[in-house]
Amino acid sequence: MGSMIVWLNGTHGAGKTTTSGLVQQLIPDSRVFDAEKVGETLMDIKPGLPGPGADNFQHWPPWRPLVVETARRVLDYAGGTLVVPMTVLVEQYWREISAGLAQHAIPVRHFVLHADQDTLRGRIAGDILGPNSPFRLQYLEPYAEAARTWLHAEAEVVDTTHLTPAEAALQIAEAVKG
């Protein structure tokens, strides 16, 4: 298997971070690349960048090509598979990232970890990072809208409503290897 990206999309609370670590253990020669760190780097620039990114770094135009370039450079250097747990709910942003990766001939397996709204609310309520995070809750409706309009058509949907993270990871790893 050549270099590739396994992108785990889905809203906050869907289990991307937990599942990505488990997927990494199941796919030989793979690493987890948290694209949020690219956003954190942009947020650390002082004074802050102009425009609408202060509340969500994905809105800053440099974030998307920097994610592509970072992934490309890491794969050029280390090879293997990058597992990327990252919510992208704006279709234009996903198009920019996927087109950028395609320009470098990097194959992407795009998965969406899905759960129904009640399950997501329950997970967010009991989250170890802090119960009922307003940040996480504010993305439930944008996720539902993206799922309805474009996201589920663009990805392999893994319904995690009744799956453990380990079961979801196994399903993803088997799909990638299969």
C-alpha cells in the first residue's frame, strides 16, 4: 500500500480522536496527523490574523493549503498512511483540501463518523474534556446540515451510534485494507 490519507470527519463528539488512535494501531506504517495543530499555529500568530478565523481557524484561507502541504511533506518524508481526525463541515473547504491532495496524487479515504443527534448530545454531555461544551454543541446543527446536503455523499459513512470506538476503527481499517 502506497502513501495515503485516511480522513476521519464528523462533528465534535462523534469519536474522531479516540477512533483515529485505534485506526492507527490497525494500519501498518501509519501515523495520526491532527490538522487542528495547524490551526492552533495560526491562532498563535500575534497580533491575530484578520478576518473571520478567530472563532474557527478553518475560515482563515491559509489553513487549508497548510494542511495539504503539511500532509504532503510528512508523507514525502515518512511514507505510509496519515490518519487525520478533523471536522470539515464547509463543502468549499473540503473541496480545497481534497483537490490540493489530489494535485499531489495523494489518495484519500474519507470517512464520516456519524451518530444521531441524541447520541451526540449524550456523548458531549459526558465528555472528559468538559461536559456540555458549548463549542461542541454549536456544531451539531451545521453537521446535520452538511450531512444532509453534501458530506454523506462525499464520504464512507460509519454509523457509530451503536459502535464502540474499537468497532468503528476495525470497520475503517478493514475498508482501507480491503
